[in-house]
Amino acid sequence: MKRNEITREAIRRSSKRAAVASVAIENRAVPAGYVRTERVERLLATRKKIAR
């Protein structure tokens, strides 16, 4: 199998996409009517407690 080389630019783009998605979640940019799973609610509650 041929090994693909990952460039710094690809890593930067991937990191940027992940950061944008994370910021959207933290700012509660969730579409109207969307219901989060119980697991996600627990995760966010835990993170909120730690941030205080």
C-alpha cells in the first residue's frame, strides 16, 4: 500500500474546520428543533461545571 504524505497545510485546514465546529457547538449554534442526545447533554453539563 502506498503511503500518503500529509502536508502541514492539510493539518492546518483540518484543525481550522474542527475549531469552527467546536465554536459553533459552544455558542449553542444548533438548528431550531434539533434535539441533542442525552450523552451530548451530559458532556456539555460536565464541561460547563469544569469551566466555572
